[in-house]
Amino acid sequence: MKQENLTEEYFMPGDWIEIANKILKERGAVLVLGAID
């Protein structure tokens, strides 16, 4: 269950969403954000 801890440390709520949005937008996978959120 260390993955959850790492995820919180590596990706902060709100900050990582912006970064992921840019990456996902390029891949056209913005829909993934809706599923995660």
C-alpha cells in the first residue's frame, strides 16, 4: 500500500491535476481526469 503514499507525495491535490491536464490534453485523454476526479 506504499503506492498510495507515494501518489500523495508525488502528486498534490490540484497541482498534479494541472500538470496531468496538459499531458492528457496532448493525448486527448482529458476524459480520464473526469473519471479520476
